Amino acid sequence: MAISRAQAGKQTKNAPASKGKKQAKVKKVMKEFKEGTLKSGGSGRKVKSRDQAIAIAMSEAGMKKKRKKNG
């Protein structure tokens, strides 16, 4: 059976994660930070900075942090 062009063009493997999944990942990482169990990648040290925890959460969720405009 032949595949139509519409079906052939669809990408199913690397589809972006939904917003809800990303938010859930950020929530999980921030909970780890609040409990004191969040550790940094290479060194394995505990994360003490809230900003660092946010950066780790956004990175794991595949999100970008919005920049603040100056002026």
C-alpha cells in the first residue's frame, strides 16, 4: 500500500515535547532544589543558587530563558 505525501512528510520521532511535559520537568527539578537534592552535572555538588537551579531545569526541559530588555 502506497503512503501519501502528507503521511510521508510527517516527522514522528523527534517531535518537540509538549508545553505540559516541559513544565512538569521544570517543576520536578525545582522541587529537587527546594529539597536540597539537586546536584550539578559534572562535579556532582549540591546546587545552592536558585538561578543555577532554574538554568538546569530549563536546560533539561529543552527551553530557552527569555532575555530581559534593557531600557
